[in-house]
Amino acid sequence: MLSELYIENVAVIEKAEIHFVPGLNVLTGETGAGKSILLDSINAVMGERMSRDLIRTGARSSFVCAAFSGLNTRVLKKLEALGYSAEEDAVLLQREISQEGKNSCRVNGRPATLAVLRELAAGLVNIHGQHESYGLLSSEYHIHYIDRLGNTKALLQEYAAAYQEMCCLQKELGSLQTDEAQKARQVDLLNYQINELEEAGLKAGEQEELAEKKAVYSNSEKIAAALSAIRVLLDGDEDQIGALSAVQSAASEADTAGRYFSEILALSEQLHNIEYELEDCADTLRGLEGRMEYDPQELEQIEERLDQLYRLGLKYGGSEENMLAYLQQCQEELQAIEFSGERALQIKKELEQSSRVVRELADKLSAERRKVGKDFSTRVKEELRFLDMPNVTFSVEQLTTDFSPLGQDKIQFLISTNPGEPEKPLSKIASGGELSRIMLAIKTVLAGSDAIGTLIFDEIDTGISGSAAQKVGEKLKEVSSTRQVICVTHSAQIAAYADGHFFIRKQVQKGRTFTNVQPLDFNERVQELARIMGGETVSELMLKNAEEMLLQRIGS
């Protein structure tokens, strides 16, 4: 159950701390006092979207903290699976959002993500608002209500896997079953591309190598002139002595002087090393000069080859590596087409078997849903009659459709609220007040099939009053005997059944709006019930009626 909710700087709430009780908790207050902000805060700590617009004016961030106790086994296992521990079967969820839009989430004090909050909250709280009532009008959601009540989870997972396999086989078969003319055109194109690439004799790195050769051959005169200048500088000519001869002479002089002055021997060794280096340079120079001899026809061949590789690259992917990869792809596609007939026959056999499995599982799902739907309609009808809809008829229509990820069923709830009128889809008949009661009836029926500890109802009393509101209050009280219920209401009949009653009060202080949440004692509850029934003017008679109503509910 949700045992404590702390809210800080959310809209008009500066600080609020609410200690909920087991059983039925009700929230009342004037319109616009901030009841919806409490639900927005709970949604936020459940990992749902929270707008920065909800951050209180002047605050840097909003913060919400929710403490849950009495966790069931499923939630404890989920916590463990996510890497969190729960002390004394409790968990603390926290979320802070800054003006910059940054989220900080924690589970039991440890960092978490919004996805983790959502996953945990799904097993802790179920919130029913007006949007869910109107979602009930769409028949596409009805199948999920039936599946929640039935034992279809494992069967539905098995069916979904089989259906996915069948769809994959159908897609593959469709890709193989092209018309013969298209297949022939594809074969011709692939053969042409394969032949063109194979005849090109592609080698990885060839373009780079040829481009370097072309650069050398195209600039051979400049390179030859530079090499000639280097040779003159190394070996000398008629006009100057070369570097090699100069170093050799210097080394010889150093050898002579070294016989008399030993410290010169180190210099002599250095000069000889330079001499050897220059001799190596001369050898390298001779090799380079030899490579500069080329046939102009070879340059022409290089240019033609580079042009061929460039044109192929434009068609097939640029580099030799990409073109070779494309060649392999074409070869594989051609092989697949050549063997497509055999593969198609194999897929047809697999598809026949897969379709049979899908059909069998879909039939099992349909049978289970039919059984659940019959029981569901009976129980919902009983709940609706209790909720002051005595003439209602309710049924689950189940039609067979094409296979889909959910099976072969289209589920739709049908209802008639007046004697003698035929049953029609909810969207054709139900009013706002009827929708609220229908949803409460469904929630009551589903309550036994899940282990969610807290149910939250936002204005479940929409469109109802009098005896209908009293019946809704009785039903909420009944549901709260097995799990915690939190209800935002404008109905005194419902509020009177509360185990914990909280008043949402909005005040203006020094030009700023503040919303406070106040738990009410017996006398304060009497005052609030009288206010709900009578508005701003509360008479002694209203107070007396409110007190009698409250005493009657407490006594019952």
C-alpha cells in the first residue's frame, strides 16, 4: 500500500506530507484546490511524463517521494531482479525534475531510471481516471480486460511467438515468389555485374598503389632534377667537392690528430659514422635513380586502369574493398535465386506446419476467452445491479477475425441500460455516470485477478448522485477490504465511507497561492461533508445530516 506521499514544489504545493491509511482514503476539496496535482505527483513518481511547467514558480526543481509498504511477493521478486533490496517489505520511490529538464530518480536511495520506476509502479499502483473511462468506449481495449481475468498469459506468449514465426515465413516466401520475368531480369543484371567485377580483377589497395606510381611518373623530370642535385651535393663535380669527400677528408685529419690527442678520437668516430651514413645515402640514391627509368606506355596503362577503377567505384561502392563486398553480395543473391524454387518448397512445408500451430493456439485462446467472457459478463452484471443499475444487461461479444498478434478474436462489450432495449456497444449507450460505474464494476471484478496493493480512483463519482453515489461508496469500501483504495471525490455519500479523509485546501498568502493537505478528525469530517452537500452556506440541519451519515457509515 501507499503509506506516505511527500511533495515539494509541485505547482501550488510548496510542501505536503500525506500519511495514507489501509482501507479507503478519500481526498476532497473545492474545485481548483489542487486535487489533480496530487495525482500528477503520484504519476510522476511512477515514472510517467512530468512537465517542467509543474515546477513551482521560483523553485529550481520539484521533488516527489512515495513510500510503499506490505509489498507482495511479485513486487519483491521484481525489486530483486532489478538489483534492489527491500527492507521490511517496503520500498521508497523518489523523483526530482529540475528547471533544465533533468530527472533524478531513486529506489531505496539508489539511482534508478524512469523505466525502472514505471516497471516497479506497475505492480504497486493502478490509477483510474476519466480518460480510462472514455478509453473503455474503444473496443480494442476490451480483449485486454478479458485476458487479465483469464489464465491466458502463458498461452498468449506461446501464440505470439508462433504467430511471429509464421509471419516471418510468409514474408520470406513472398520475397521468393516473384514472377518469372522479374526473376529473369534480376538474374541478367546480377550476371552482368558479377562478370564486370570479376573481369576487373580487383585487388585491395590497388588504386592507392597506382595513384602513387602515377604521381611519380607524372613528375619524373622534377624528381630526376632533384636526385641529380642531391648526387652533386654528395659526390661533388668539377666545380665543388661533395659532402662525402669532405667528410672523408675530415675523418682522415681527425685520425691523424687522434694519435697525439686522444680526446679527438671520439670526434673521429663520429665523422666515420657520418661517412658511412652518407655512403648509405649514395646507395639509396642510385636505387632511386634506377627506378626513375620508365616506359611512357606504362604511365598510359596506369591512367587507363585508374579510370576503369574510378568508373567501377561510382557504380559499385568506391573502394576496392566495397566493390569486392558488393561482388560477394551479388554472387549470394544469384545463388539464392537459383535455389529459390527449392527454398520456396521448403518454406511452404514449414509454413503449413507453423500455420497449423498458430491455428491450434488461437483456438485455445478463443475457448479460454469465451469461458472467461461468460463469467466476466455475469459478474459485471451483478456489480452493475448493485451500483444502482437494476435493469442493465451486459455481455461480451466475441467474433472471429483474421490472425493478429493477439489471436483471432475481436472482443467487444455490449450493454443495455433500459428494459426492452437491445444490447449495443458501450460507445453507443453509456453516459458519463454509467461509464464511471461500469469501470468500477470491471475494476471490482478484476481486483481478484491481480495483486496490486493500491487502487486510485479520480472522480469515480462523475455524473452520479443520490443512491447511485451511495452504492459506489459501498462498493469502494468493499474493495478496500482487500487492498488500499484512494479516491478523489465530490460526493459526500462516498466520502462518508472513508477510513482516512484528507481535505485539500488552497490559500493565498502575501500574493502567493499555497495548497495544503489536511487529515480530518471526526468533527472536521462532519463540517466537510456538510460543505460538500450544501456549498458555502452550511446550516445546522446540514451539519446534523452530515453527522448522522458519518455515524451510520462508521457503525456499518
